[in-house]
Amino acid sequence: MSRILYVDGFNFYYQVTAHWSRKTQGRLAGLGWCDFCALIERNFPGPGKLQIKYFTAQVTENVELKNRRPGEHGSYSLWRRALQTTPGLVVVDGFYKSRDETMHPGPVGERTEKQTDVNIAVEMMIDALGSNSRPEQVFLLSGDCDQMPVVFALEERLPAHVAVTVLLPSPHNEGDWRRGYNRTRNRLLKNQPDAKKAARRSRAGQLR
């Protein structure tokens, strides 16, 4: 049985660290350091090899944020080295774009992470459509609602559906995410007639 975990790196990191910093007034640090392999194997044990795809963007000196503690790019580089010790983990890079009007070396006021959302969706679809490497179980570690359409596609639109388990970082609420997903699903069903047929086939297959 093939299994793949897709990790939205910064969505996970910022949500978890911000949540626990509020809970503990900043006394707990390092909660973004997660053994992603252990996360799945301990909570969702199953046969077969687990592959992990970690999506991130390089933090260089030129995209460090001015309002953060100095040395962010050094901490990020350390984290990247730690990631490489995780068996079966592959890093997929996007990039950061500065929002500052003037280009200059050194920290910036604002930045935007680019391509991560698209990279996740593309990788999930390519893997799901692969003839030899199609996963039987997919885990998505992200609270980003932009990934709802690809979850719907894997679960209900593909000829052979792929089971998806969404893992929400703190402080996301499961009920809120489900309601948002149902709204997205209903909108896609309304706008895409072929999705209705696929959804009916998927439900019939599950009933059998």
C-alpha cells in the first residue's frame, strides 16, 4: 500500500507556533519541529512505504522580515538540514517575493510566498494519476482552504478515487473546515456537470 503525506510547510509552522505562543505567552518554542514520519505512523499506522513531500520557500537574507528576530534565514537553513534526516522526505520549493516597492539587499517589510499552493495541487494530481505509483492513501497537512478543490478531485472526480485525510494544524477548527469544504464541493458540483457524474460513481462505489 502506497501512502503519501503532503506538508504545507509554512502553513503548518506559523499556525502551530502562533497558537502555542498565545497559549503559553511564548514560553514553549520549537513546536514547529515535527517528525512528520512519526506523526503519521503513530496516529495512522498502515502497511507500505510512506513518502513525504514537504512544500516550502527558501528564506534568504534578502527576504528576512524586519519585524522578526535577526537570523531567520540561518534558522531556516538549520531546519532544512533537519528535514533531510527524515526518511522518504522530498522537498518541493516555491519562492518568496518581496512586497517592498524598492529592491534592496537586507530584510524586507513584507513578502509573499509564491507557487506553494499550486505545487501542492499539481503534485497531488500527478501522483493520483500515476499508473505505477498511485497512492492508496493521501494525507494533507494544511489548513489552507485553497486546497479544497484538489481534495474533492481526488476523493470524487477521478475514475479511481484516492482516500484523503486532511490534518489541520492548530488552531484550525474541524467543523469550520468541513463546512467550508462542503460549500466548495457544492459550488464545484453546480458549475461542473462532469463532477456530478463522478461524485455519483464515487458514492456508489463506497456503498458497495
